[in-house]
Amino acid sequence: MPPLGIEERYSFNQVRNRALKELAKLILVPPLLLSVLTRASRTSLGYWTVPCHGLAIFLGACVRTWYHDYLQGRDAKRTGGEKTIGTIPRVKGKLPGNIDIVVRLFANNDSGYLYDLFLELFDQCQSTTINLRIFGIDKYVSIDSEHIKYALGPGFRHFWLGNTRKELLENLLGDGMLNRDGDLWKTQRAIARPFFSNDRVRDFTLFDKHAQRCMSILSDLEPGQAIDVADLTWRFTTDTASEFLFGQTLDTLSFNEADGGFGSFINAFGEIQDIAFKRSSFGALWPLTELFGDLTEPLGNVVKQFVDPIVQRALEHKRKMVEKDQQIEADQCTFLEYLAWKNDDVGLIRDQLITILIAARDTTAALLAFTIYMFTQHPEVAVKARAEVLEHIGPNGTPGIEELKKLKYLQAVFNETLRVFTPLHASIRESKPTGILLPPSDPTYPRGPMYLPPSSTLIYLSFLTHRNPALWGEDAHVYDPERWLDPERSQRVTANPAIFIPFSAGPRTCLGQSYALNEASVFMVRLLQRFEHFTLAEDKQLAPPWKTKPLPTGSSIFGPGYPGTKRKEVEKIWLGNHVVMFSKGGIWARVLKASE
Ligand code: HEM
């Protein structure tokens, strides 16, 4: 069996065997050693057999952790050389293996404000990069803008996506660019890049067509009728992306889910992502929850059954063109035709298409939905954005690239939504098999260079970096687009762009940034031309479960109200964190048509 390698496709059996081996190391090896010892010394443990074997597992874990720390300490000295370097502070829970922390993390996810518990952990450790060490397995979590910048940019070569991340979505993303490192990633990115260049995504006809459909849906609502705008924007980006990628829309805006093919495709597509998210909460041992088979396999087959014939047709079309000695017009074709022109591998084309669909859809939908949520909470923002649209484009004008450039306030609104409700709230990298010296930390809790051991999992929470008062000022929790227009306040980002990374940074930065912002702008222009007032339908909205007032007393660098975020006071929705952030139960709003 080939070893799990960076460019390999992972078979589920390989992944399951890997997890079983890890489990065996944890719970089988120590009792086996004990049995060998007792046999060799002809000792009978009698009634003590079970407790002694339990104790052996516990001691085995302690010895392994101690040895692991010893090796790390040695490597840290080697990596640091003459320099004095620190170790990343470890979270110290009350129970062995930090079980209590795991329980609290699940509870925070289930009923708390997103990532609140982490604020407490960072504060306890007085560090913005911490080691959770759960059941003896190190997991580093960071909100440190300097450390994240290093991993994404200058230290890029020391990191890769890592096997843990790739195993989760192998059945959906396969060889797609979001799931590969090394040469395959480079090739995939190089092929796709020209298609997402600024010039290429300037044709707004497609965005406009689907945006206009959304406006018709909104216009047809009964007076006072509420709509889930998270669902509407999701359908908008699904239809737009599918037409952009495949050349045919999935037409989810017709709300006709019963229609066989694409309905099952969209469901399977969503379900795989749900499974992947659940897997991620079990860490590297998740395959043990699927001992009897890969839960994503049947769903992956549904996806393939839907996409492969479309890919085959594109390849057939290409063959006919080649026979007739025709050339493809790069600026006239769909992404699928473009990919088919570049290679003949159905699997590779499918993986790349699915990757872009996954990257393009929920992210941009979230940007739009959270912006509308903010319109409901800050009517003055909607009024100002609408005035700008009317001034530069008029009540019926068509948004083109030149018009959009003039919408400075709308750009500030999007920036502020991307800051406060950053769709990709977290991401993950793995360091390569050599120890690394992380640069000095950001000013939140000043620390010198710290040692990151080889092959470490580093999860970074841009959600919290974007809301950190030490980087953004005391009003970091306030939604205020003006901060992007005020030279003094916007200076914080210009001086240190690493504090704002909604589209990531460095060589793996988002390929679809222009596409996303143009698509979102066209939607918003159409919305603001037709509607002028937005309210949250609180009677429909799933209310957050926490009590907002009084806030807990005490304070930390993250502001008063420790250990929670200050936004808890004002938030009317309940944030959830799948791959992309969302509002549990949707975002229900009522919209008022603009007076003619
Ligand atoms: C508001 C909308 C969007 C946001 C906030 C966003 C954010 C991001 C982020 C943070 C990453 C890095 C992920 C990581 O390294 O773990 C990323 C990667 C990527 N995004 Fe986006 N994205 C958006 C829209 C889009 C769209 C519309 C497309 C395509 C049409 C797209 C295509 C990609 C691709 C292909 C990558 C992978 C790049 C690589 O690994 O080299 N994104 N995006």
C-alpha cells in the first residue's frame, strides 16, 4: 500500500488504518507490554488485571507525552540555536487530557457565542497562539496576526495544508486546488488563474440576470412577509456560480428542489460538507466514527453521477472542435470548457469544478446575507449606501465596472462585513516535518519568537483576529463602515494588512476575490435601487440562547465583559461555524420597496 503522501489520493481504507494504528498505539500497546511483563515474571494480577491494564494505558500516555516533550525540547534548542526562544503556552484544563476543555468547546459551539471560550483561553495563557493539547495530541490555535502572516506568507514553504485537512473532504474535492499541495496545486492554480483575472470577471450580465431574479422574488412578497435572506443569497450564488462554471444554471431560484438530478446533487454536495465538519471535531481519530464505511462515498457518487456526464459532453465538444481545427475563445467560454481545453482527465476537471463551486458559493452568499443583517441593525448604513447607488448609477441604471469603482461607501460596507462576519472564519495549516521559529507575536500579548514543533497542526481563527481590540481599537466589536473611510482608523490596516485577511494572503490567497466582490456589488446595487428599508423579522428569527445582559464582570485585553465578546450584547442572530460561517436558522428579514 503506498504511504499517505501529499500528492496521493487517499483511499478510505488507508485513512481508517492510519486511525486504527494510532488508537492501537494509545490503548493496545501498554496493556500488551504489561501482559508480556507479567508472563515473563510469572505474576498473576488476579482481580487487579482490569485496573492494572487501565493504569498501564494511563501511564503509557504519560510516558509518551513526556518523551514527546523531551524530543521537542531538544529540537527547540537546535532550532533556536543561540537565541532564547519560548514555547507556545499550553492550555491547562482541570481534567486529564483536557477533557473538560473539549466538553466546554462543544458546549460553546452548541450554545455560546462563536469562539467565546477561546478568548478566555488566550487570556489565561496570556498568548495569542496556544497549544490545546487534547488527549496528549498537540493542536495549536492562533489569532496572532504576525504568526498567521508568517504561515501564509514569508514562512509559506514551512507549511502545507496537511493530511488532516485533506482526508476530511477527499471524496468531494479530490485533486481540486483547495485539497492539494505541491506541484499539483501549483498546476491547478496556474490553469485557473487567468480565468479569474480582473478582466475576465468584468462581464456582469450573468450576475445581473440572477440578481434581477432575486429582486423579482423580493418584489413579489406580500406586504410584511418575511424572507430568509441567507437562503435567497445562497440560491443566487449557487445559480450564478453553476452557470459561470458549467454553462448551465442549477436554477435553485425557481425553488423547484423536487427536480431529480440537480436537487440530489445540491443535497449531496451540502451533506458531504456537513459530514466533513462533524469529522473535524473528532480530530485525527475521526475515521473511528466511520469504522463500517466512508459516509461520504455514496454522496460523492451522487456528485460524480451529476457532474461527470456534463464534463464528458464538454470533452466531446472539444474533440469536435479539434477535428475542425477550431480554437477556443478564452474570454467567451465557461470554466468547464476552458478546463476541458486544458486537459482530458474527467476526474481532474470534476474536482476542479467542484472546488470552485464550493469556494465561490457559500462565501459570497454569507457576505451578502450578513450585509443585509447589518442593514437591519444599522438603517443609517443602508440609507447611505442607497444614496451612493442612486447618485452614481441611478434608480434603474445597470452596474458596470466603472460605476462600481465609484461606490466607495459600498466597498467600505463590504470590508466591514468581511471584518466582523468573516465568512471563512478559520483555516488550518500543518507545519512540515521540521521545527520552526515563529516570529515575535503581535502586540496583544507581546512575546518573543516561539518554537513550533515539526508537523504541527495550526488552526487560525481570523474571525477573532478581525475583532481583536488590541489591533483594531476599543471599538473593534462595533460594525462601522466609516472606519474604512477615516484615514486615521484605516491606517491600522494599511500599516499592517495582516490584521484583515478575509481572502487569506500569500501564494494561496483567494483566487475569486474580484469575482466575489463584483458579484456581491451587482446584487447590492440592484437591491438598493429597489428597496430602501430592511428590518430583522424577529418573530421568525432563531434567537441566540444566551442572556445578553448583564454581561459578566471582569475584563481582559479583549474588552470588558470577559470572558465573552462584546458583540454578545447586541447580536440578534446565532452564529454557527461550518466550513463557512452562517446564522443558525437563517437570517429572516422584511424589505420595504423604495417609493417611486
Ligand atoms: C466573499 C467571498 C469569498 C471569501 C471571503 C473567500 C475567502 C477565501 C479564503 C480565506 C481562502 C483561503 C482558504 C485557505 O487557505 O484555507 C480562499 C481560497 C480560495 N478561493 Fe475564495 N473566497 C471568496 C469567494 C471566492 C470565489 C467567488 C471564488 C471563485 C469563483 C473563490 C475561489 C477560491 C479558490 C480557488 C481558493 C483556493 C486558492 C488556493 O488554494 O490556491 N473564492 N478564499
